[in-house]
Amino acid sequence: MTSSGSARPARRNTASPDAANTASAAPAVKAVKAAKALKATQALDSGKTGKSTKIKSSKAAANSLSKRIKNNSASKQEAAPLKDNARTREDKDQPLFEDIRYLGRLLGDVVREQEGDEVFDVVETIRQHAVRFRREDDSVAAQTLEKKLRALSPEQTVSVVRAFSYFSHLANIAEDRHRNRRHRIHDLAGSTSQPGTVAHALDRLVEANAAATPVLQQFFNDALIVPVLTAHPTEVQRKSILDAQHDIARLLAERDQPLTARERLQNDSLLRARVTSLWQTRMLRDSRLTVADEIENALSYYRATFLEEIPALYADIEEALVEHGLDARLPSFFQMGSWIGGDRDGNPNVTGETLENAITRQAAVIFEHYLEQVHKLGAELSVSNLLAGASEGVKALADASPDHSPHRTDEPYRRALIGIYTRLAASARVRLGEGVVPVRSAGPGVPKIRAIPYGDASEFVRDLHVLIESLAEHHGASLATPRLSPLTRAAEVFGFHLASIDLRQSSDIHEAVIAELLRRGGVESDYAALPEADKLRVLLAELSQPRLLRSPYVEYSDLVKSELGVLEQARVTREKFGARAVRNYIISHTETVSDLVEVMLLQKEAGLLQGSLGNPVDPARAGLMVIPLFETIPDLRNAPHIMRDLLALPGIDAIIENQGKEQEVMLGYSDSNKDGGFLTSNWELYRAELALVSLFNERNITMRLFHGRGGTVGRGGGPTYQAILSQPPGTVDGQIRLTEQGEVIASKFGNPEIGRRNLETVVAATLEASLLPHGNAPAQLPDFEETMQTLSDAAMASYRALVYETPGFTDYFFSSTPIAEIAELNIGSRPASRKLQDPKQRKIEDLRAIPWGFSWGQCRLLLTGWYGFGSAVAGWLDASDSNVERERRLNLLRKMHKTWPFFSNLLSNMDMVLAKTDLAVASRYAALVTDKKLRKHVFERIVAEWERTSNALSEITGRKERLSDNPLLARSIKNRFPYLDPLNHLQVELLKRHRGGDTNLRVRRGIHLTINGIAAGLRNTG
């Protein structure tokens, strides 16, 4: 395989902001797209006869208009080299192109060696025609590509799919390596701090006179920042593949160092071996992923990145703060969270046993880390009291140690560390069982030492601090820096639990459990049928008395036993591993106040809620914070009212007080997008946040927002730095939790260097959003918000008109995307949809939001990240009663873009999605819809809306081409997408065969491989 470095950049989906150009370009693009869609349709329709029907008028129109686009694009390409910065950028990226070419050659050699020249030649031919297909007018390449794909045998198809999939993986590795390379060059040059770093955040604070030492100290004392890893139905990479990628990335990084000829040959050999191993490794799972598998996948990122990089991040922040007068050890404001093992919403495979397994595996990983680090410290801290002193605290630890070797009588630190090691080993044994965590023996013939286990992680931390303070007092502070200080920080952050596991369940499940408990307890015969006010009356009455509803003499349903079993396991987990191990309970589909209070009553039944409501002597204290998740557009609009009514209930104030006067609220990006479209989802989230922060400020309660963001822009994805800075005024304030999902986890945290920077970005953005004068409060904010409301209403109407009101749209979606095939793929422990199997029961409403967005990404339309915006803007501008008024409105939009971070970030994310959208590729998926009238009607609407959106974006921003302000992402798309396109073309061909009745298992496997490869190529599909 050859390099994509010289591949022509895609310019299909560009639009000019100039009126004349826009007027001519839009119909031209539309004609070309319509022609390509017709060609795809012809290919599908002629498949039965082998003949092609020519539609001369469409072809002529396409050829005529696409020629003008080609000339316009060519003139831009010719002008580009005249720009100095373009030349500089190309020079800077030369090492990247070399890496891609090198890895491509390696993969090509492996394909030729493993599969033969014939397969290699087929891969090359398909690659060349797919690249040409990206050019507007190359219909010959499209026809040749069709013929080549149809001619592939099932065996060849699988090999070709694997080749392009693995090239996507290797290109991603090269991209990541280049990012690390550029950052290192920047640091070595001593350049100014970069956005997204803590140094840059502090520089901005100094400029704004907001970096006073007490202000910074207060921020870090109060802050809580928590990324939360989640497993979702579209997480497709196997751990074996991830491990191989880590090795290849490490070996590729070695090549940047000066190597001898022998070392370079050895590196070449190892890389070739790893690529060969990758080729011979099964890409797909034989069986559906289990929750246990998801737990292990997540833990691999702790070993690869978090255990080392989070303590390093703390050290870097403390070092930077010294320059600003804050010379103090920071509290553990940055921690990790997880849903894996506790998220039961829609996943019946998660039980109390699953939760126990999750916390056990997490604890095993962190205990192994602590034991290994303490062992290494014992080898390193060979300080003799004959040469340096030790504090009384260290001497006490040494005296309490079971080590009595005459060789170490003068080495108090080593003896102390042996004592610490034995207590750690005992702590692991008492919590996890004998032999779960490997423990080093004291030596041959020496009996096992039974030390007293630590009561909790804080005792372990205290012992480590005794060592640090003693070293500092006796001229040995530098000895703590390499390992002891990072270990101490790790112990403070990770405790004995590693990450806090959230519990999550749907409100309707809670209601069913409560209804059964009340009925079997003789309290209320039909709780579910009660009005809201009566439900609250019953719930509050039960919470106001010590009596339990559950009786040991009654046999309850499996549902009740399962749900209470999870809560009981949470109580046991907290007792074993500390309160931080499980501290949040999230309620999906929160629609009423009773949805929240029901979980408080369930906690009482499981022994997690102590005391009773309204009791001044023994007030109610919930073990787990009850967190509402507001997901749909109506729920977001109702969120402030629900929380206001909750806070007004008698006795709830005591529960909030016991939580440190803090309350968390989770906001869902996925369902709100599926419900109302991209623009409306973002706007309703913004409005809900403002209303909630106002409410909690009135009550003097700290509000922490938990952002349920996914990988795709349609699910709240996009650059984290800009996303946090674009939050409404006062909604961050040092408090934020956010999910990290799907393929994003691998791309963000698979590489330690990149993972470290992504973690720092969250801290830097939170620091800036909390302390800088807020950019989301410009002088014209009322006008901006009024305009946004108008646009939101129109965008939602346009989106819902397509998705929910177009007859046959459900059939179009299921036919033109691989959603049904995604449901078959063993990529997650949770089902993609509850009613996918029966076409008569299929409804968009029943489909989960995550596979909904994932499917649009597979067919390269990604409409969840842009649909409706163009109609909304065009309608608002066209409603002007004069050209002067139209210009005024357009200037207002331009000002919103320039001065309002919320709107600017919205458009930036949309720009990225439009750049990744490929209408020509999407037209081939549309051709899978057998109803020609439905196909034409829906796809033409989508194309027309894409044009309106692209034109509106260009008119507002003044940028003619997509990603003109983001050259790094533009470069990435240029490098990777010519190798991604063949996977789409192959997927379409395989879907035709599969749906046409081909039962060959290789066809089905090929479809699943393309799903995996496209997800890897897009990178932000989770």
C-alpha cells in the first residue's frame, strides 16, 4: 500500500460565502450529488440484469456543472503553495507523511506475504479508484470501482476489508505520534504556552488579574473534576488489537531517536513482526462482549496511562503554581469515575455480582500497582542512619516492621517500607481474598507474615507522608521525587477503589420495584397508578419512619431481588473500600420528583440511607447522592421545576447538607439530540444549565453538572477545551464531571503522552471557565438568546419533519444504514435496540440514541451533527422584509459567532461534522433503499439541507472551505479518508449481498469488519 501523503484533498463538500459563488455552487453540488445517487441507483437496479441504464439529462447536467466546480477547486489548489504558512505546514508534516508511507509499506509487504500478489494488487486497484472517486466528476472511477467490488470473492473481500481497516489503525498511530512530536518540538523551543495547558490557563488568569494566590488556593480546595469512563454498544476494538497498537506506537516513537544501524534494523524487524501479528490477530470477537470484558478493557487504560500520568499531572500543576505564589500540596481535586459494572439502564447483564466483580478487579489493579511501587522503593531508598538521619515517625514504622534482618538494621526506610508492604498485602488479602493479588515472599523458608491490614487508604497515605517529610527534613527531598511522591499522590487519588463506580437505572424500573414493595407490605395496592402528589405523600411517609417495607418472610420477584441486591452490594463495597468507591446513583429518564425520592426509599431498604426525614435527632442521610439525568427536550425544559420541587420537600435539606451542601445534575446529550436535533439539543442544554445554576445559587447549594457527552458531535462530542469554555456563565465553577465513551477512550487515552495532555486540558479549561471573566456574557446576550430561540424552534421543526413526520423514514433509515447489522455485531454487553428484530415494530423512538448516531456515521452522513441548522438560518434570513433587514440579521449572526463562545463552539463542531460528511459515499447507501420514490424523496431532502447548512455556515463565518481554521484536523482527514472510503464502498457491496440472501459467513464477517474499520477511521464514533 502506498502513502496517502500525496492524496488529493477532498473538496466535495465546500461552499463559498460569496453570493455569486453560493448561487452557482449550490445547484451544481446538488446536481452532481443527485447524478451520483442516480448512478448508484442504476447500479443497484441493474444488478439483476447486468445492464446499465443511462440517464442522459442528469449525466449531462452533472458533467457541465461539476466541470465548473473542478475549475474552481483547481484554482484554489494552485494558489495554495504561494502562501508561506502552507509551505511551512507541509514541512512540519513531512515526518508524518514519512511515517504513514513507512507503515503503509510494512502493511503492504505483510499483505503480499500473507495473502499473495493477487490480493495485494486488488487492494491497490481499489485504493486508486476510491481516491479518484473523491473527485467530483470521475464517473469512470465510480463504475470501475463498482465492477471491482462486485467481482470480489467472499474470501478476497474479507482480506481487502482487513487491509484497509488496519491501514486506518496504522494511520491513527502515525497521527498520534506526530502530535506528540510537534508538542515536544514546541516545548524544546521554549515557545509560549499553548491553549489547553495549565500554563496557558494561568497566563490568561494573570492577564485578567484573576490569579491571586488566595483565589487559586480556594479554587483547588473546592474543585472536583472527574472524567467518567463508560462502556457503550458501539465500542468495537478488542483489547488484543489495542495492545498491538500500543506496541507499534512505542516502536514508532523510538525511530525519532538517534539509532545506530543495528538498532534501526532491530526496530524495523520488531515493527514488521508486530504488524504481522496484527494481521494474524482476529479483529472481531467470536462472542458478544460481556461486562467482565468491558471492565478489563477499561482497566487497560489505567495501566497504560492513568496510574502514571495523573500523579505526573498533579506534580506539573503544583510546579506551575509555585510561580504564582501557591507553594502547597494540592488536595485530590481530580479523580476518575466509571459506569462499567454499575450501569444497569437497559442492560440486564449488570447485577450485584457484576458490581462486586468490577470493584474487585479495580482494587486488584490498584493494589498491584501500590505493591510494585513499594517494592521498588525498598530497593531505591537504601538510606543508612549512619549517613543521614530519619524522623521519629520513620523509626517507629521501622520498629513496627516484621523485618529483622541484621543486614538492614541501619536502614530505617527499607525496614519501614517492608512493614508498609506487608500491611498493603494484608489489606488486599482481607478485601479481595487469598491469592487475588500477587505478593512477593520474604524469602525462601521464611513463613508468611500476617500483618495488620490498613483500615482504609488514608492510613496508607499517612505512612507514605511520614517517609516524605522525613526525607525532606534530612536533606533527602530529591529522593522522594521519582517514585515516592507519585505513589503518595496515586494513593490519595485512587484510594483502595481506583475509580468511583456510579450506579444507574431507569426510573420506570424503580417505580416497579417500589410498587411491589408497597403492595406486598400492605401500604398501597397500586402505587404506579397514583397521581404525582399522592406518590410523594406515600414515599415521604415511608422515609419518615424507621420501619422497612421489605420482610424476610415474603418472596419477592426477581426484579425486586436484583435491584435491591445491587444496592446491598454497594453498601458492602463502601464498607470494604471506602465511601468514594460508590457514591452516586443516576436516574435515567427523570421526569418527576417522585423518580428521585423513590431511589431514596430504595436506599433505605438496602441500609444505605440512615435516619429519617424530619427527625431533628437522627435526620435522613443518604449514602449515595441521588442524581437526576435529564435527557429529552421536554425533560430538559422541566429540569429546573423538578429540582425546585425536590428541594422544597420536607427533610431534603438535611440530606443535601449531609452531602456537603452539594447536588449533582446530569444532562444527556444523546437523547436530546435524537429527540430535537443538533441545534435544539445544544440550546435546550444551555438554557437548562442557566436555570439550574440560578436555582441552586438561590438556595446556596453547590451545583455540579455531569455532562453525558459521547464521541460524536451529535452526542455532545468535539474538542473538550472549547466545550467547557463555552458553558453558560457560572455553570462550571470548579465542579464538573463528564463521560468519556466509545472509541474516544482509545483515541484520547491509549497513548500515555496524548492521554496526559487530554487530562490536562480538562483541568485547564475548568480553571479558565471558573475564574476568568466569562466570555459567554456579551453585551448583546439578550438579542443573541432571542435569536437562538427562534433558530432552535425552526431547526427542531425541520429535524422532526424529516425524522418523525416523513412517511417511510424508519424504513429508509434501516435500509440505508447498517443499523440492523450493528445489532448483530458482538461489540457491547448492552443490546442496541429492544425491538430491532421485527420490521413491523421498528420505530425510531425505540432505538437507542447511541447506535442511532453511530449508524449515521457509518454511512458518512452524520446528520445528527448538523441537520436543521441550514433551514433555520435560511428561513430566518429570508423572512426579512428588506435587504437591509436581512443584512442586519446576518451581521447579528456573525457577531454571535465572533463574541459568543457558545455559538462559536456550536458552529466549529458543525464545521467539523460537515467536513467529515460525504454525500457521494452516502448516495451509495441511499441506493440500498429498494423503494425508489422513498429513496429519492428522503435523500434529496438530506442533500438540500446539507447545502443550506454548508452555505449558511460559510455566510456566517466568512470561510469558504470547511476546517479552514483547523489545519490539523483538515490534514488528518486528508491523510485518512482516502483509505476510509474503500471500506464504505465495500460495506455497501456486502450489505447488498447479505440482504439479497447471501448466507456466506464471510459476507457477514466482512460487514462486521467494515463497521469496525470505519469506526476506527472516524475516531469519534462512540
